[in-house]
Amino acid sequence: MTERGFAPQRPSDVAPDGRRALGAHVLIIVQNLPVPLDRRVWLECHALIARGYDVSVICPKGPGDPDRQQIDGVHIYKYRPAPEAHGLIGFVVEFVYSWLCTAWLSTQVWQRRPIDIMQACNPPDTFWLLARLWRGRGVKFVFDQHDLNPELFLSRFGAPKGMREKIEYHGLLWLERMTYRTADRIISTNESYKAIALSRGRRRAEEVTVVRSGPDTQEMRPIYPQAKPAGPRQFSLVYLGIMGPQDGVDIVLDVMHELVHRRGRTDVHATLLGFGDCFEELRQKAIALDLESHTVFTGRADKKMIAEHLSAADVGLCPDLKTPLNDVSTMNKTMEYMAYALPSVSFDLVETRVSGGDAVLYVESGNVNAFADAVELLLDDPDLRLEMGLRARERVSRELDWRPQSEKYLNVYDALSGRVPQAAETDEPERSPQAASNSIENRYVDLADSAELRRFILERSPR
């Protein structure tokens, strides 16, 4: 993977090095996560690049990120994120600030090369106005719907009661409606989201394409740990994802408290990968519950860290409560656990059952004791852990892999751009010495060796 600053290119369909004609120029806008940390968006970028499109991204900076990057052929423009929002005024300020930063950077993207198609990934549902401003230059608009913001409001605050809450809720519905109305094409992450685009968004079926989020299972797969831990066997639980108010990560700590302090399971350890608005609050809760020696918070997790921890874990945790949003949302963490042949426990959600099938144990939403029971069942029954791990890996690679989904995603762009699909580049992207030294590919578990895969799932140890 290369990472460097870049200079403006001439606005033509020929790359400066003359290697090949570039396809349409796609601008992808993301507000809630940096890229490439947003794994769905990064897979989309790679798919577009491989098809021959020219790709730019506008997103907020992560810690230590530069203003400009070029990674694997993707031009990334970043702005300093807005201060943490508090209350309605804070969120308005955040959205306006981020919108203005994005609008300004979109002019910089245009200077490098005129934009053909703009894709906005929500939340928030505010970039339809920017799409309308660029429409006069012939820019088409794709809405890649990652979240349902009205349902997010209901999940966090309940049904609106007072006048202010009703205004806020109906304001979210209006923003969503304007986004649906402005989009040339809509990409939904599952059938539940598509149904809302058809009903609430009043769009025709041929205008909405389901592109499920899913891991690239050729790259996201178990690896051997670098060394076998010394001492008695310790079971490892893992959580991977955002740590916001609606994500239920505090339940992971409640489950750990139940296992460690009430059931005496001192052989259990939990690793929480990710960050979010509740990160510090969760760390303080772990201290208050006397779980410091049984929990680790890693913060922002890159590809290598995810591979290391999910390959070493015994059980994945999906603590998302049953809410109007969570029930119809696809949880990436579930499929990423499955990619590492990891059984998991989840509250019983409609779309999680669609993803997880029989590779997940489901319990009643909010029942901490039942969640702990399911975790303990997996820890104490190696045969069940093995069976579910094998089912998880087989299901995710056969039915949920990103590569077939990427074809549906690319078909949207081929239709909008009117271009004949181009073959992928045969040359591998240049890899920096650091990236090469950090490669995990030489530690992949041989998935074709069924006996070795079974041994690995049970032991999660080197050969």
C-alpha cells in the first residue's frame, strides 16, 4: 500500500503516466468515519479502482492523518473533524461545519479532475443539497444508505413527545426524503432498507440496488498468532465496532461482570476494538466494575490489529439491543467474526439472523444473564464452538462475501456512466517497506486443510 501526497492531475481521461485511460471520476463523501477506516467504503473504493474508475474521497481526519493522501490509487481529501456535539445546537453546528468543509474540498477535487458521479454515505442526510449544486455541472448522485436516521432518533430518544422532539424527528424525515428525491440511484445495505426506500422514499424498484456489506473473505481470514500465550488457558471474548450510545457496548461489561465476579470465571478476558462517543465512559465503567485486569480497550483498530485479535478470540460479541434501527440494520461485526471462523452471541435481531444464520447464538434482547449463559455454553463446549466456527466461515465465504456484492455495486456505476466495464489492472499496488514487513499473508491458516482448520478453531494457536 502506498501513501503519499499528490499533485493535481490534468482534467482528462488519460492518467499522467500514460498507462491507461481513466474511467469516470467518482467522488465519495463520508462524514462519520475516516477512510480507509470505514471498511465498506474502502472496499467500494478498491472495486471502483479495479474497474478503471478514478476515485476521490472526502472525509474527516483520524488521529495523525494528513490533509491529503493517495492510498492504493484513491485520492483522499480530509478535514479536521468538528468538535464533539452536545445537544441540538451542537449537532447543527457539526453538520453545518462538516458540510461546508466538504463543499470546499469538493471544489479542490474538481480542480484535479471534473467529477462525473458523487456518492454520499450517510449519516447524515445532508449532502443532497451539495449534489443539487453540482448537478448543474452534470454530476450524477448516488445515495449509499448506511443508516436510517429517523430510526436512529427513535432508538435513542423514543417516540417524539414535545414540540421540539417532533420538529427534530420530522426534520430527519424531511432530510431523508430530500436525499431519496435527489438521488439518481440508491444503494441499500439490505432488503429492509430497500423496502423503506421504496415505501417512505417512493422510489421505483429499479432505482434501488441492494449491496450488502460483507467482508472480502480472501483477505479477512484467520491467521496464526505469532506466539502461543504462556500459562493456563485463557478464553478470549472480542467486540469489534463503534462505541456509541446505540451500540450497547456497556452490555459487554455487564456480561463480563456476570462471568468474572458472579460466576467466578477468572479464565475469561475481553478485548474491545474500536472507538466512539462512549469510549471514555466505557473505560470508566470497566474500572468501576473492577474489570481492569479482564478487559482491554484498543481504540482505533487497523486491518492487522483486527486480524490478530479476531484470530485469537474464542467468541465474538454482538451486544446491539433490539431497537427500531438495530433490528433492520446489517451488523458488519457479525460477518467479520464469521470471516475468522469465530462463533458469536447476539441479541435476536431480524437482520442479524439474515447474516448470521445458524452460526450465531441468539438471546432475548437486553437479557444479560441469557447472554452470559450463551457465552459460557460456547466456552465450555468445544465441539459446539468448533461446529459453529466452521459453519460461520463456510456461510460467510459462500453467501456473504463482498466480491459478488461488488459486482452489483459496480453495475450501478456502469449504468450511470454509460461506460463499458474495464478490466482490472494486473499490476499490484506498490507496497511500502513498512507495509511489506507488517504483512499477515504469510500467516494465513490453510482453509483447504480441514483437519488443520478444525484444530486451529479449537486451540487458536500456532501449528
